[in-house]
Amino acid sequence: MGVQGLTRLVEERGACFAELRLRDTKLVIDGSSLYHWLCFGCAADLRRGGDYGRFAAAVRDAFVQALRRLRVPFVQCFAEADRDIAGLAKRWGCPVLSLDSDFYVFDLPAGYCPLSHFQWRGARAADGEQGCYVPARCFSVEKLCGSFGRLNKRLLPLFAVMSGNDHVDLAALDAFFVKARLASGKGGRRGRLRGLLRWLARFAEPAEAVDGVLRYLRKHRREEIGTLLCAAMEDYVPSEDKLEDFFKNGKYECEAARKADLPQWVLDALAKGKLAPFTSNVLTLRSTFLQVQVEDMQKPSAHRAALPIRQVIYGLLLNVSQNTEAASPSKQTDELPVVCEFDRLQNTLKKTFVQAASLPTEFCDDHFHLDKIMEVPMSRRQMLLLETLGVKMSFLESIPSHLQLPVAVTCYWIRCSEPEVKLHQLKALLLTIVSGELQRITNDPDPAVLCAEDDTIAWKEFLKWKEEKLQNDGFDLDAAHSFCQWQCCLQMGLYLNQLLGTPLSEPDISSRLYSGTLVHGLYQELKSTPSVENLFSLSPKMTQLYQVLLSTVES
């Protein structure tokens, strides 16, 4: 994210920061930065797929559920969030908390607090005052500019654009850096950044600086590059959209959303995080990036297993029906919409155009247009979900409602996984789910239901077993690939369920559903000690749940 090398450059100049005691103030938090920072800073076993309680492949989805559970107000921006974050912080007069170096460039009146200097674990009592504060460090753009010869802070967006940010990588500017003697030399990239800042300090205004840059370029390229630079600099102008209205009345309106011309229920669901950004990317860009996990890079991508689910999602979003296909069979390939998927092919990034599925006729009358999906009876929406996963509701009736979707996805995974799922892998996954249920009823019991003593004993014995038997050594790549496929299927099953208005209860993936360390450990133990399958025998309730889960997915 942001301008490569800028964070280290700023950190070198410690005088650009001021110590800050954060208390009794609003704080605009960059959610994407936060959950990635937590993910990579929590020492989760990412090699084995992570733990959903401590973050994993579906990190964004787990994070959103955690925010809801903790009642933290949040909004999911429709497009790039930086300008919205800056605009909200400016109107609220509060700092921004992020790890995106783009916020060193924005003019933020209350400053930018890097997450790396936000000591949330070390909240302290204030001397002589009530309450506590969080020690932090706040960046001052004025101090940075002052260290480069009184550089005008309005020139920082041009600096970011010319340095190659997330939005622009201008190879055409190479001639400028060579002729202006700013090309990377002994100082490397940071030396080039420092040199560019000093060079820009000679100009009073951005327009003057742009003209100065263009003088180094060939005449026939100047107009084109000048227009591109000016347009890219607009990315650092705080948004005028009134994002604060969302936190007052739940309504989020922005220019990008208005231009997309999407149904209001879709826009509302996106803003509230009830639909993933995956959905808006498909609708507006007709493309999506599929996240690579720690999987066998010599095998097809783990996302291939979930392709049929994604195709149904594409069909719903892009309004595809078998009636369209039947109307002109000779033009079927041309008329079915496609979505560009970026996925891996071995170790390289590959772009593939995937056709949307043509939905069964019974699901494709006028009601199944995107703007009318929520008008369709819930029973029909549930039928489409289960048809996609290849499961009948009668098979799920004995499963607790909050586990029905994961179990349905597991049935789909068994059917679509390549190579085939091994029995020990399946049992390890189901035992992991059961362990999460046991933790739930013992640690967060329902006040209306008394926790049985045998459940408490079983939980203590399980913790003892984990401490004694669960080792973090050894790594089975085949098993890892298979479990990655399950996670891909779960994620797309969640997205399809959300798009259909949750005809099945949404599982709590923010904790207890999946632990990569545990599922891999159980798999290894089951291969050598099959009796591990009786791990929860002290709890009749958990023993029965495991047997029900196993019989359901094997039927």
C-alpha cells in the first residue's frame, strides 16, 4: 500500500513525530490496515491456514463479524477508502490510524497515527486524571516538509505520484529522474525519494512543479503526462462525501456508488459489510483477485474447487438465465457474461475469463433480477443455495442451525475437491468444528441452559491433550492443499449465502470454526492413533454431534 520506501524515510526522521496520549476522542481507523496488521502480528500459524479466532484466509470476513460482535461502528467504503477516511477525519477533527503510507501525504489537521506506534496493549492511567490513555505517535506533515527546505505540503501528492504509488507507475518519468540526476544511486530508493523532495522544494505551487517536470520530457509526451499527473494527484484530496451521515442514520452515499447505478439494497448491504468487496468488484469491474494461500503450488489453485459456486454468484450478479441461453444457442458463448479472475498458475499470476453460470429456469423469472432478489421467497433462495452446494435440506435438519452452512460446504468440498479428500482429513476437520462447539458451550454458555459437568470435564481434558500431544512440527503439503480448498469453498459459500439474504444462518467464523494448527495436528494424530477420534468421549453431547456431522457428510 502507498508509496514504497516512504515509511522508512519518515521513520528515519524521528522529529516528524510527536508523542500523543489518545483518550476521549474519535479515531478513524483504516480497517483493512488493522486486520492485516493484526493478522501478521499475532504469530498465527499462517502456514497451516491460520486460526479464525486469530485470523486466517477469510480474514476480512472474520474481522467484520468481530466488529459486529463488539459493536464497533464501521462502514465499508464502496471504492478506494483512503479519500473517504481522510475526509471523515478532517470533518471530525480527529487522527487517522492506519499503516498505509499514503496518509503521510494527505493533509490531515489532527494528524496520522501509524499502527506500528499505537501501543494499544499498553493503555495507561493518566496522572491526576480519570480514565486511561493509549500511548501513540502522531505524524506531522508540517515537520516533514520543514526538514526539506520548507517544502510546500501541497506538493506532496505530486511527490507520491512521481514516486510510484498504488495508482500510478510512470515509466515515462524515467527520463526526468535521469536528466534531473535523481535516479537511484548510492542512496537507493530512499536516496531517490529524498532527492525528489529537495527538488520539489524549489517550487511554490503544484502547477509550477508539474511544469518543471514536463520540461525534462519530450514535447509530444508533455500534455499526456501532465494530464495524468494532475488526475492522479486528485487521489490525495479528501473526499467531500459526507461519510459521517452513515454513523448517524445508516445511509452512505458516494459519487462512485451513484455512478455504478446499483440497486439500493446492494449499496446498503455493501456499506454495512453484509456483502463483501468481492461483490462490488464483480459488479463494477467484472474482475476479482483470488487470494493465494499456503498450498501446493504444483497443483491447480485451491480456488478451482469453488469455481462452480463463484459462477452461480456471477450469474446472480450479472442476471444470467437459461432462457437467455435457449433464445439464441448459436450465440451462447458470446452472450454469457464473463468475469476476469486473477489467480495463480503454479507460481505465476494468471488471468482467466470465467463464464457466469446460467441459472436453472425455476430461479430465473423476473424476480431473480438483482434488484428483486430479496422479494423472492426465502424457501426458493434456500433451494438455490443448496442446489449449488449439492445438498438437500432434509440432510441438514439434524445439524445445529449455525453449523448448517459449514456442513453443506463440507459436503460440496468432498464432492468437488481434487485430489479426493482423505477420510482422516475429513475427520480432523469435523473434530476441529466439534472442539469449537465445546469451547462455545463451556466458555460462553447460554444463560438459559446449564452447562453440563461432563462438558466442562471434556473441555479440560481436550486442553490437556492439546498441550501434551499437539506439536507444531512437520508439515503435510497435501493436507494443507486440501484444507485450503475447504476454506475457499467456505468463503464462496458464505458470499453466496449473503447474496441470497442468508437463507442459512451465517456461521461465526470470527472464532472457533477453524484452527489450522489444530486441524493439521489432528490429521497427523489420526494417521498414527485412530483412537483420537474419541477425543470428546467424556461429553455425550459432543460425541453425538461428531457422529451426526460425520454421518451427514458421508451420506
